[in-house]
Amino acid sequence: MNTGLAHYRVGDQIETFLLIKSVTKGLTQTGKPYLTIVLQDKTGDIEAKLWDCTKEDEERYSTSAIVKVAGEVMSYRGRNQLKLIRIRLATSQDAVKVQDFLETAPLEQEKMMEIITQYVFEMRNPNIQRITRYLLRKHQEAFLHYPAATKNHHEYVAGLAYHVVSMLKLAKSIVELYPSLNADLLYAGVILHDLGKVTELSGSVAPSYTTEGVLLGHISIMMSEISEAATELGIDGEEVLLLKHLILSHHGKAEWGSPKPPLIKEAEILHYIDNIDAKMNMLDRALKHVKPGEFTERIFALDNRSFYKPNF
Amino acid sequence: MNTGLAHYRVGDQIETFLLIKSVTKGLTQTGKPYLTIVLQDKTGDIEAKLWDCTKEDEERYSTSAIVKVAGEVMSYRGRNQLKLIRIRLATSQDAVKVQDFLETAPLEQEKMMEIITQYVFEMRNPNIQRITRYLLRKHQEAFLHYPAATKNHHEYVAGLAYHVVSMLKLAKSIVELYPSLNADLLYAGVILHDLGKVTELSGSVAPSYTTEGVLLGHISIMMSEISEAATELGIDGEEVLLLKHLILSHHGKAEWGSPKPPLIKEAEILHYIDNIDAKMNMLDRALKHVKPGEFTERIFALDNRSFYKPNF
Amino acid sequence: MNTGLAHYRVGDQIETFLLIKSVTKGLTQTGKPYLTIVLQDKTGDIEAKLWDCTKEDEERYSTSAIVKVAGEVMSYRGRNQLKLIRIRLATSQDAVKVQDFLETAPLEQEKMMEIITQYVFEMRNPNIQRITRYLLRKHQEAFLHYPAATKNHHEYVAGLAYHVVSMLKLAKSIVELYPSLNADLLYAGVILHDLGKVTELSGSVAPSYTTEGVLLGHISIMMSEISEAATELGIDGEEVLLLKHLILSHHGKAEWGSPKPPLIKEAEILHYIDNIDAKMNMLDRALKHVKPGEFTERIFALDNRSFYKPNF
Amino acid sequence: MNTGLAHYRVGDQIETFLLIKSVTKGLTQTGKPYLTIVLQDKTGDIEAKLWDCTKEDEERYSTSAIVKVAGEVMSYRGRNQLKLIRIRLATSQDAVKVQDFLETAPLEQEKMMEIITQYVFEMRNPNIQRITRYLLRKHQEAFLHYPAATKNHHEYVAGLAYHVVSMLKLAKSIVELYPSLNADLLYAGVILHDLGKVTELSGSVAPSYTTEGVLLGHISIMMSEISEAATELGIDGEEVLLLKHLILSHHGKAEWGSPKPPLIKEAEILHYIDNIDAKMNMLDRALKHVKPGEFTERIFALDNRSFYKPNF
Amino acid sequence: MNTGLAHYRVGDQIETFLLIKSVTKGLTQTGKPYLTIVLQDKTGDIEAKLWDCTKEDEERYSTSAIVKVAGEVMSYRGRNQLKLIRIRLATSQDAVKVQDFLETAPLEQEKMMEIITQYVFEMRNPNIQRITRYLLRKHQEAFLHYPAATKNHHEYVAGLAYHVVSMLKLAKSIVELYPSLNADLLYAGVILHDLGKVTELSGSVAPSYTTEGVLLGHISIMMSEISEAATELGIDGEEVLLLKHLILSHHGKAEWGSPKPPLIKEAEILHYIDNIDAKMNMLDRALKHVKPGEFTERIFALDNRSFYKPNF
Amino acid sequence: MNTGLAHYRVGDQIETFLLIKSVTKGLTQTGKPYLTIVLQDKTGDIEAKLWDCTKEDEERYSTSAIVKVAGEVMSYRGRNQLKLIRIRLATSQDAVKVQDFLETAPLEQEKMMEIITQYVFEMRNPNIQRITRYLLRKHQEAFLHYPAATKNHHEYVAGLAYHVVSMLKLAKSIVELYPSLNADLLYAGVILHDLGKVTELSGSVAPSYTTEGVLLGHISIMMSEISEAATELGIDGEEVLLLKHLILSHHGKAEWGSPKPPLIKEAEILHYIDNIDAKMNMLDRALKHVKPGEFTERIFALDNRSFYKPNF
């Protein structure tokens, strides 16, 4: 579908509902107050200026409010900007809700939970299965709503679960090609590897890092979580140790945040699967905005590379 | 099967045919000449000393000769050593040949060629298909016999072809999971990525680097090869450019030998597939020698890590 | 000579012809369109704003057009800016042409070609001589017009040829001091080392990188060029291999873009000569704008250093 | 006192009890078995060869046995070696015990525990105090016997406790000089920072890394320990988070094993205190063996530097 | 006390004397001149704009002048800005002087000199004592007024002396804990380590780097100073060599500006003491502006970390 | 000339005078003493074993003694070894002296001094000229005998002076090609850049590092030397500052030992000239031992590269 902020071009006249993503107040050189409002829908966002704003405007147009705007798309310093003609708050009659404006994973949450549950169900090692199921249930609500990251990849509602589903499929292919891999360990590693993010991040919409997230990080948070699960379930085998190691090492190197490098085969593969799925997600999103024969913008999380879209 | 050098233990008495892998002459402290002979079969190798050797011994026992030896397995500085009791050259009556002592890929060469040919056959882009087929045919003989590297991974007869076959299967799985990938480009990249090794290395047995290999490297060698194929076939489209780019960038980073980093999606994935298959090969080989609950030796090509073999 | 943009100071009134280097359209805070025009002559460039521009202005004042302007030099955020009083397109009566506004190498192109030809003529190895001559002729037109780089050093018309001429002289001095060097190889390396830039860059004026340039780079482009020349001329000796190696290694290290480090003496020296000439060019240009006892601006390509100009 | 292995010189005749630190079996060039025995006392160790050893010798002289030896100190490849004249196992009449041969911290364990307990006693934050006391008690036995590391610094019996005592004194000085520091947090950090080593290492004598130690490391092991203590004690405040952060960040940087860098003042200081005490320990030990005006051997853990001992 | 620029908030009306820290002239988009004036008091600084300024304004309001201003604190791009209502130069009747507006060390200069002199007095090695006293006297005036750095830490009047006093106290504690340290050497190293800054920097207020400072640096400047002192005093022992080494190595590593790493114990400790005091100074200053439960701004000189202020 | 140790081959019988480079005493496995003697002439060195040596042998055959030996060249672990048949000390009748066995620069010392003096004589800046002449005279004796380094390049008698002479010629060529360079500064930089080595190293034969050399390094040593020269000569201009900067920065980067990077043009060029001459010296020496079509041993100081010697 080709409507939405990602598709408007300079000169377009638009009249539509949008969600306020952020608001900052500024002063013109001559000392007059104005608001810089970032508006979003499912496809992207755009900046708008509300000149000569009043005290009431400031209170009215705050983050997470839905507004109806009319205006024209202009270009300012190389980026689109919306020149506002009219703006008002949405009312209950407008029958719009916040979710309508948030990008969401392309699979339904129930469907994703069903797929993941099936992988857990098929595990043959009872210790691994019980710990995975325990932690998944404990955080299920957040797990199904959180993004996988605040930016770079899967940074949308339910991005975390979607990332896990994709990785599970990839893991399954690899297990079939290299049968010496322990499927239970690998699948459990996939499901749990980023689960600490539900504590590291503040929520599913416009998440920021929590204090615990900054001071410990999602990897170390999971050390305690797995310990607690094992104690709770009375499990005390090598499986606990290896699950912890899988989480600890999934960033691959100390300088990428893993206090230990992968030291079992499944940990090495988990690191690769995580990377491939994150990068394919970033690449697909970046290349979507580009025509054949052109290059994407530089992508910071991909070593600042600019990728080419072939003509054939 | 549990016979062969990899399986003998200290104290075993052996009498068997072996291939001479290398010979070096030495002097004892008192100035007497002796030979250090490294002997091999399909499963591994072992060192033996021939004390008080004669001129005739020196000529007789040279690299690639097959010998019949009798002796006892001893331990010297932590490694096995064969204490020779008898040694003689094999004769035509012994009916043994060099291939009997070389490790070879676990798939037959005809089978591998068949699989690869099928991938080429299914390509839909005629330019990519023709260049791939041309280069594969040109180097087919060497391609089916060379190892994929002089050490580290797939360092056995037909290792290069086996590495390509494994990578093709992995590539196919990934293409199915991420349908935005161009399968033709990716498969062609897999088939051609290390083909320059048939020029970079000196042969299929005990290969060393050729002068051309040292001064140019297999990546740059393929730049000329693809140019020449395209000229020969009269092909002049973006496919040629992208095939070259795939080869050029498959080591991922400048410091790993790629003059350009991957700048198309298929190049990024090619780099990952190459890594996964090489690492799984190294890990499987290293872990084969280790009991559950123990660690492998440090593996230089895996950042000098020592991997753990779980107990379950 | 002290006229030209590099020499004007704040407060100067100017009326002169200038070339439009680039144009971007902007909007004022109140939504009015204006043009930011960068104007240049042989000595430098300056930014000007055309407020309240019309549709016709936008079409009229485009890149590569010559205009006559009158205005005053002002200072804006520490850089000079031209406050426009009048602007019009040049007409045929004005008898000005684009070349009049482009910086060009300080030697004439015919003179440079003559010098280089003499070096080729004096080569004693026929294989090296023929390949060098072949490739020089094939790309002669572009070689004599292209800059040596898009920025940093020799970034002007015929900068590539001028860089080669300076390097040849330096190479000659070094060969005389270290007679074990092979002069033919070194001179050929100098002449060919950056010749791939005529494919990597888009043209001699305001060059950008071509798609081939981004995906392969001038070093790998030359691999195919030398192969093709050797095939065409029926040459097949070690000279071909070493010429390729010289090109491949002239950036010195993998992380600077060379897939192989220099492995012959002449390659090591080529790398140094390239560096010295590029750096002297950068330093002379940067120090020209600075008074004795002062420091230059930071120079990114020289590790971001700021150089001092002595008082004596 | 100047007796002990560290003080013998080439040519000395010795007759004394020593502890067997390690034994390895070898073969001479002519195939005869011998034992390489490393012997130790509190001051150091020395290698000895037992030629023509019997099966009984092999069983008799194993690691951790005490032997009485007579022999002469020789030099072999630049290192001292003991030429054995007589060797026998110690008997119960000899009245020697293993501890007599192990280097131990210069403070008694009870004294060290008393000092540390006093620091805990003076803590004013009850949460920090209770967690610290809980974990100290839980691991008290091992804490008082383990070394602080397997090599480099405090690598002797009770080295861990001694390292903590020294750091506490240093911490106290720094708290007095910079009163904005939270003493409770800093002291708790000092006491707990390396406590995970009692799980990471295998024991107090000749410790190696446990599997858990290799796969998780002492830093991550403490994440679970602090969680468990807090749960057990019903504590749930910011103190738990900050104690975890102190442990997590005490190696200072990701590449040195800390998944998070110090992000509170006390964590930054903890990292410095740990370094200063470890380095002073290494330097004092290395300089002890050196005369004024000379340099120590290179010390790997101090960036491979060789330190100078001044003449005054 | 809570008055001063650091404490004003958006909306405050202020009328006070302030010192002009810097002035830059600018032009509005429509070409009108204005001044950007940075004003400071002991607690901080703030930017103000003087629109439509005259030639007289430009001359009047120059760096280091004291002005009386009235205005309102506004927010501009996330930083405070003073909207000027009135501004005039201070007159002699106003009885204000430059020192009133400069941040100064929390100890009086006489007091600091007294403390340092005491440390010198107690030195027992006469060579070290005499060199230290000689250099301290030679540069006493500047030493007592200069900051320790142009930014990052102790960047205020007499910051250098205050940094030395704090380091001396810390050194004393450490000498008491590790009695093998040579106190004289360490104290002399503390006192002299940054003394070259009085040549490297241009003055005590708003210092910039001198040409000598840029081309040699304070470390190399001290090489000549100590040589000259030793020659002047007729001292020629190892003390001279070691004092030079202490200065040379106090940045710890080549990449941090030390041509030699610490190679004596006291040099290693000097490096640590310097770091601890500088970092505690930075941290205390950064955390002062932050409420409990919040993070500081990123601190560049602390690896760009953002520190947390605990709630208890 | 093809006699000398560098030219002997396995099997050669030799009888000649040689200089003892070093001696170490060892013990055979059975406890008998022997001497390992390294013998040298101008072309190279060789190891010999003196079995069953007596006390007298130990005293007689010490470093720097000249001996007459007869023996046969053998191969031991891939290196040549001399099997001694006879050995005796040289006597006065033999008329041999130490210098006959030391490698020396290919130019006579007087000739080199003459060339350098001419460069000094032609300097036009009297301050630079006087300082250079002063320091050259002060250290002339050592300057003409010392090597330029203990290993890697110009590591022979008078190597330092020869390195300077070569660099001066190269500097002259570069000054002619880039006339904006200040020749006086550059020549003075060349002459003085390594002069501190006469203090850093212990002598002209088999030099080691002095304590001053280890703790300060030749770069910092020259800071004091230039200061002292300037004071002595009553010179106080920018020339002193720039000469110091040239010395300080000639290693190019902090991590290569230069506390400041080059910040004037002549310093940048000095760094390059130093590199080119050192590398050409290393390459010529390494390639001398290699046949066309072969590679040298790995050269540590050249990034461990192995260089190729072309066939033409």
C-alpha cells in the first residue's frame, strides 16, 4: 500500500490523523516561542513547526497525543518537513487509537507465540525445556510487545518476538545441515538470548534504557533470571551452565559486550544466526527506500556502509 | 572404523603401509646423520626417527614414497612418535597407491559435481549462468581435487568442492527464509568465491602457495578470470560487475583481505555462509578428538579459543 | 597573481564572472524559497544566497553555468559569504568558457605527456614497456584530464598526470641513490598505479565515484586492465605478475585498501613515493593560506594534524 | 631468611624435604623412560630428572607427594636444575606436612578475617552490610584459602583475602581524601569483587579453572550470587543493583572482561584500587629478585615491561 | 550558595555584573551585524546576543571586560541563553574586579604553597630535594596561578597547584601502605609532573596552547628544565635520570603521549595517582549538576561515559 | 668477494681466524660441561660446540677473543654449525686485530665526515648551522663509530654515520623537487635525528641499551642536548624550537615513540627519509641472501613480511 508518511513527496497536500512522537519547544531569534512536533504513522515520521504557539498549544500537543493535521510537504535542509495549515486534537468521535500509528511485526502475536511454543514443545531435554518455558511464560506479555532494539533492527512493536521466530527458522535449517548441533540448546538460546531486553528497555513504544538496563545490560540481567528459574524448578545440571553461557556469549566478543566468547558450538552458531537475521532486517528496510541502480544512506550499524540495489 | 594413525595409543605395536609426508635430515650431538620421517594415512600422521641412516636411505625414503613399517608407538614431548623396528619401500606387489593414504571429502567427486551442476542449471539469469558454467568447466579438474585451504578447514582432497556443496545447501535455506535475496547471484558467488585457489595453491596434495598466489591472492586472481570469461562470452552487463564484487568482498573487511566490504545484500550473506561452513568444519574436526566434559586444543583460526564438549 | 576568490577579504566589493559549482534550494523559517549557490574560479570558491528566488531562477542558475555577479564579501559563521547585489547568466558575447574557472595542473598537458613518454621510451624491458605504453594510450585522453582524487590532493584538472610526473622525478632520484632498484618496474608502477581512477571516477570536473568505482575500486579495476593488455599483446612473463602486484600493493596495507602488502622492493618504494608526493601537495596547498607563525586548519587526510609555518 | 629454593646457587649441595608440584614422563632418544619432577618449597621451585625410572617410581612420585632429596644444583639452558643423588618418599616419622611447602599470605587468616569483619561491621547501610556479610559467610572457608589468581599476583594460599585486606586499607585512605565517595559501597565492592573466584578456580593449591569458571567467569558468577543473596534476605533496593554493577564493571573495560564500564564513582575507584594493589604486589615480587642498578625479567601482566631497581 | 549562572533557570530575571569570556561578531540572514557574547562568573557561563550592534559596541564589549547586564534566561536549542534587556560596562565606582568572576581553587595559594613546601622540606635525598626546590621557585608565580589543563579537570585559577596538593596527599597514603616505595622520588614526581604546563599554556585565564606547547608538549619541555636545573646545581647522579623518567612516563603509554612507559615503581604509581585525582575532580564536578537517580552528560575525557548518581 | 662465513656451505672444510662474539656454558644431559661459542667475521656468524671443556677453556675462550679454528660446516636444526676439529687463541705473531672481523660501513669514516661537513658548511641559517656543528663535534668520535641500531638496519660499525650520509643525499633530491622545503632545517634534522643513540647505546661493537637509553630513549636525550647547545652558544630563536620538534617527531606517531607527530613540513619529510633509507638497507641485506624466484625470510621490522626477488 502506498499511503503513509514514507510515501509522500515534496509538494503533496495532506490531511490525515497522525501520532505525536515528540515535541520540543524553541525560541526564534527574536524570542518568540514555537513547537517542533514530530508526527508519525506506521510507515515513518515527519517534522512540523507550530509557530507562535500559546501556553494552551504546549499543553495540548504533547507526546502520544493523536492529532488531525492538514498541510503541505516541503523540503528543509534535505529532509521532508510538514508545513502546517491546520492542526487539532483527535476526539473520541474520530475513532482512532494509538496502535493504528505504530509499526508492528508482520506476523500476529498469537501466531508467533504458537510457533515458538511448538519449538519448546519439541525439545527433548526436559531441563532445557522447563527453563525455557518458565522464563517465556514469566515474561510472555512483554516479550510479545517489545521491540528487539531501540533502533537499527526490529525496532517496532513485537519486534523481539518476530526476531526470535525468524531466528528459530534459520536455526532449524542449520541444524538440519549440521546434525552434530544440539537443537534443544540452540533453540533455547535463540528464545532466551534477548529476553533480558524486557528489563533493559522501558516499554514497547518509544523505549529508552532503564537504569538497570544501563548499569547491568540485558546479558547480565539474564544471569540472574536463569539462576532464579533453575532454583525455582529445582534444576541443577550442566544445562543451566550452558544456557547461561549461550546468553553470555551471544554478542561474540568482549568488545561487543560479551564477557565470554562462544566456547560451545551452539554458542558460535547462535551468534551468527543473531547477526544474519538482524542484518537482513536492516538491509531489507534500507533497500526498500531505494531505486534500482542507487545506493542506500549510510547504515551506522552496518559499519556505516552504503548498500547498492542492483538493476536486475 | 577405528584403525589408522589417529586411533593408535602409546604401547601399540603396528605393522602397516604408510605414505611419507615429509623427510628432514638431522645430525645427533655427536655428528651422526639421521632422518626425521613424517608418515601419514587417511586419519592422521606420526613422526619417526631413522637413526644412523645411510646415503641410500636418504635417497630411498623421500616425500610421497609409500613404505611398509613395523614399530611401537611411544610418547615424546607429549606427542606420539613411532619407534621404527623395520622399514622398507612398498613394491608393485604390495598393490597400494598414494590415494589410499590421503584424506578425501566425504562425498564422491562425481556426486558433488552433479549437485553443483544442478544449481547452475536452475539459474534463471543467463549471464550469471554462463559465466559460472564457463569458469567451472575451465577449472573443473582442479576444482574437484583441490583442498579449500592449506590448513584450518577442508584441508583435504576435494575439500574445495565439498565446501562449495555445503555452502550451496546453506545458501538455499537462507534464500527460502529471506526471499528478497537474488538466488542466482548468491549461488554463483558461492561456486566462484574460492575458485582462484586453484591458481593460488600448488596442487591438491600437500599444497603450498604459488608465487602468483603470494603476490596476488585468490581474490585478485579471480578479477582477471571473470573479465576474461565475460570477454570470451561477449557478456557486458551489471552481472559481471556484481560477480566481481561478490568475489572481492567475500572476506568481509579490508583487514581480512577484501579490498571492498560487501555492498550488496548477497555479498553480505555470502560472507556469512562462508564463515559458518568453515567454522562448523573446524569445530566438528576439533571436537571429534575430545571426550564429553573436556575442552579442545586452542584453535588458532577461531581466535585461539578452546571449545567445550558438553556432557549431554 | 593576487586576484580571485582566494584573495578577497571581508568588505571587498566584487564584480566578476564565476562558475556555478553547486546549487541547493532551501526554505526560510517562514517558508520562502531561496537558493544557496556555490561559485568558483581557479583560486577557490564562495557561497552566496539568492533570496526570494523564482521558478525561473531555479532553472537558470544550475551547476556548470557561468554567471556574472556583483556583491560584497561578508563573514558568516567564520567563513566568507558573498552578499549578492546583482546576478545574471553569462552570454556568448561575454566570451568566457568553463575552463577559465577550473583549477588546472601547473604544467601543460602536452608537456606532461612528453615527459612521461620519455620515461616509457627509456625502459629497457620490452614487456614492461609495451604494457605501459598500451594502457597509457588506451586511456590517454582521460589520463590527461582527470584529477588524482576527488579531494585531499591533486584534486584539479590534470591532477592525475601531474601527480605521475612528480612521482617519476622522485622515483628517478631514488633509483640513482639505490641502484639495486629495477627502474623499469618502478616507473611503470608509477605511471599505472592510479590509472584505474579514470574508471573509478565520473569525469575530470567535479568528479564523483562511478558504481564500478564504488563496488570494485581503482586497484581491482586495474587487475582486469593489465590482464587484458597482456592478452592483447601476447605477453606472458613474470613482468605481468609483478606489474599487477605493484598496483595491488601500492596502498601499503590491507586496512588502507591493498589486498596484498608490498612484497617486492619496488612496490615498497612505490608506496612511499605516492605518499610523499601526495603529502607535499597537501601541505603546500594548506600552508599557502597561512601566515608565518600560524597553524593551518586541521587536515583530515594527514591524521587531522594542524601544521605550523615557521617564521624564518 | 635465606634458605629455600629461591636462594640456592649453582654448585650448592642440598639435602632437604620438598613437595612434588608436577611430574611428567618422557623418553630419551634411545627410548628409555625418565621422570621430570618439579619440586617446590615456600620460596620457589626447581626441576629434577629421574633417569631410568621404574614403574614403581612412576606410581610413587606423584603430584602433592612430599619427598626427601639430596642433589646438586646445576644450570641447564639458563635455568637451575637439581641433579638428583638420592630421593625417597617422606614417611610419617619425618613429621612434615603439605602446608610447610606452600607460600602463604604474610598475614594470618584469622587476623585478616578480623580486619574485614570490622569493615563490614562499620557499614551504615543495612542492605549493603547484610548482603556483604551473607556472601562472605557463605564462602568464608574458601575465601580465606584461595589465591587471588592462578598467576601474576597474590597467587599463593590466602592471596585472595590478603588482596582484599590491602585494597580495603587503600580504599579507606581514598575515601578520606575524597569524602564524596560512598564508603559502604566501595568497601562492599572491594570485599565482593573477586569472590566469584572461589567458584571459578578449582582450589587453593595449584588451582586451575573450573568448567563453570571458563564458561561464565567470576564476574558473571557473582551476578547470580548477589541475586540469590538478595532474594534470600528479602532485599530489593537500588543497593542490589549497584553492588551488581560494581562487580560487573571492576575490570574497567569490555576488552578486559567487564560487560559494562564503571558508571558510578565508586566503581571507577574500585577499578583503580584493584589495579594498584595487584601491580604493587607484582612489582614487589619481581624487584625482590633483582639487584640495584638492574632490570627485572619482562612481566607479562605489566604489558611485558622490564622494571628498573634504582641504586639509591 | 545558590546564586550565580550555574543556578539560574529558564524564566529567571537577572541583573548582575559578569565578565566577558569571549565575543564573536556575526551577521543575520539579512546582513545585519550582531555580537555573540559569552558571559561568565565563578559558577559558570551563558551566551547572550546583542542585536543590531554598533561599531562602538564592538570596541566596548571585548574579552575580559566586566559588564553589568539585565535580562531574562531563555532556552535555545537545549541550552540556556540570556536575552539582554540592558548592558553597560562596569565603571571604577562599581568596585568589581576580574578575579571576582574567575573560578579558583578551593584552597588559598599561600596555604597550598605551604603544604607543598613542607613535602619538599621533608625529603631526605638532597639531590631530589634541591632540584625540586629549584624548579618550584623558578616557576612559583605561574605554578600558583595556572590551571592544570585547558579543560576536563582542574581547569580554573590555581588548578595546577591544587591538583598537586591533592596528589601529594594521595601519594602519602600510598607510601604508607606500600613502604617499599621511595617517597622522595614519588613526591618530587608529583610536584614536577605537570610543571611544564606553565610553558605549554599561555596564561592562567582562558589559556590556549603556546607554539612551544604545541610543538614540544609539557613533557618534553621538562626534559630541558631538569637538565638545566641539574647543571645549574652541579648535580649529576641517578636522581636526575629518574626524575626525568618520572616526568617522561607519567602519561603511562606511548599512545597517551609518554615516549617511555613507567619503568620504575614510583613512575607506575605516579601515573595512577595523576589519573585518580583528575578523574575524581571530573566526576565531582559532573555529578554536582545532577539529581539522584539521574545520569550526567557524557564526559569526553572519561571515555565518553555518562555517570549515574545513586539515590542513597 | 666470496670468502667468509656467509658463503660457506654444508660440507666445507675451513681453517681460518674468527672473532668470538659470545660464549655460553651448558651441561649435557649426563652433566658434562661444554661451551657454545658464536664465531664471527665481517660477513656473518656461526655457532660451534666445544665438548668436554676444561676450566682453562672457559677462561681462554671469552667474548672478543680472536681464535684460529679448523672444522667442518654441518647442518643442525636447519642452521649451519661448525664442527670444531682444532681451536686455539690467536697470538701476536698472527697479526690479526678485532676490526678485521667487524662489519663496517661501505664508506670510510673520513669520507663520510667530509660529506656531512660540506652539508653543514652550506647551511645559510647561522643558528641552525652553529647548533648542528656544535653537537656533531661534541659527539664526533662516537658518531663515526656507532651503529644506527642494535639490529634491523645499519647495525654495523659506523652504521649511524652511513645512515646519515644516505639520508642527506635523499634529502637533497627531495629539496630540489619540492623547493618550498627549508633545506637547512631538513639537513640539520637528518644529521641530529639519531645522535642521541651515542648515549642510548653502550658502544660501537655488540651494543646494548644503557640504563639512560632504556629510561629516556634517544629522542628525549636529545631534548637536553639541544637545550645545552643553545645555552652554550647563546642562541634563542625559533630555530631551537624547530630543531627540537624535528627530533621529537621523527618517529612519526606516538605509538612509534614520538611524543609529538610531525607538525612542520620538514618533520614530515624527515620521517619519510628515515624510513626509506632504513627499509632499503634492510631489503638489500635480506635479498642478498636469496636467489631470483625465491622469497626472503620473514623480516620482523618490515611487518614480518617475506619479500620476493624477481627473475629478471
